Amino acid sequence: MDTTWTKEEFTTYVLLFVAHCNHIETKEESDYIISKIDEKLYNKVHTEIVMDGDEDIKLNKIKEYLEENKYTEDEKKQLLSDIKDVIFADGTVDHSERKVFMFLKKILD
């Protein structure tokens, strides 16, 4: 499992994971993520998310990266804020999004 990402690549991976957690990536979610990074990085990481397929693989990659890399409290707060913004980007929050948010909040705390 390759998790040799930059922090920007990791953040993009997490945000795309959140956008895909309910199997529907809305235009609003995509637009929000692209507003945070450049489109080339978005496309690169988007391909990785799609290729990873299984949710457990994605979660394990996220956990592994966080175990191997130090995040300051401010960086964790910013990432959680960005996650919330992706979740609320389309104006609705479903059960899958709530579940993923609570899980990510737990591993980031």
C-alpha cells in the first residue's frame, strides 16, 4: 500500500474519499475540492481513489499515512474543517457522510 503522499496529496485523497463515501460525487463537492488544489492534482488523486475501490483499502491508507506522518493540531482542525465543507457542499448530509465524518474525526483526534 503506497502512502508516500505529500500533505497536499493526502488532503486531496481524504477530501475525495469523503466526496465518494456515498458513491455520489456531486459537482459542488468536486468544485469545492478543486478550489483547494489544482485540477491536475485533483485528477491524479481522483484516479487513485477510483482504482483503490474498496472503502477498507481507502481507510487503511488514510490511517497508515496518519500513523507515519505528524499533523499539528492546527492542521488537524483545518482538515476537519475542509471535510465538513465537502460534506455540506451539496446542501445535504446523508448517513454515509455522517458516518465517515465521525470516523475521520476520531482518528484525527
